[in-house]
Amino acid sequence: MRKTAFLLPIMFLFGACKYFEKQVPNEDALLQQRLEQIDWKQVSSYPSVTECDAITDKELKRECFFATMARLVQEKLGADTIAMLHPCMDTINMKVTVYSDARLLFEPQFPTDSTTYNRAKMDSIIKARLVDFPKIEPAQKEGIPVTSQFIIPVILDVAQ
């Protein structure tokens, strides 16, 4: 009787060990599952400038950044040679690229069918003027800085 009383709990222990075995998930399968959950077309946080850092709402922060960038570009191009050379041009769509290392690239988007302005001259004027911007924090995806692009309309002040 003592032997069976002793063997019975030991048998339960060996049988119960199977209930505690857990399958370790496959690392590649977990990675693939996480990659499928990420929306690669949207960033976690948009680029930002210092004056927009206090804003916590994602959409308001985005709007603040775009408004600030448009204002800064307009100030730098203000009553510049572009407005003087081409008074009929009141707006330039500017493609802005904010690289993951916080570098900026500005590319004017001129109409493809227009021959009224010298693109090379306009590009050189724009590149000469659009320097010395305040520090910009790049967009982030899952906490990692990423490159982002956007187009902002720049209104040239031809009244000056």
C-alpha cells in the first residue's frame, strides 16, 4: 500500500509535465505576423519643428508642421527674384523631402507644359534661398526615423 501511495504521485508528476510543456513560437513567424500588422503607408509621427513640439494631437501637430514649413518657405522666397521675373506665377508647389537624418531637399514642381520660365534659373534661385532652416525632426515609423515627402503650395507675394 505504501508503494502504491508513493508511486501514484510520481506517476501523476510525470503525466502532468506534459501539461506544462509550451511550444516556443517561431521567431520568423512572429516577425512575419508583426510585419503584416504594420501600415507601411502611414507614419507613426509626422516630421516636426520646435514650435510644434508642445502639441500632442497627431493631426494638429501635422497641420502645425505643414503651416510652419509653408510659412518659412514663403518668407525665404518672399518678394524674391521669382516674383519679379514671373509676376504671373503666384503659387509654386514645392516637393519637400525630409530625410531620416533630418536633411531637407526642396524640389519645385513646375507645370510640365509650360515654357514661359527658365527652370534651371528658377531651381538655382530656389536652392540658394531655401537654406538655414530650423532643426526638423524626421517622421518616425515604429520609433525609427524615416524619410518622408510631401508637397506644399508656396504662395509668392507679388504685391511687394
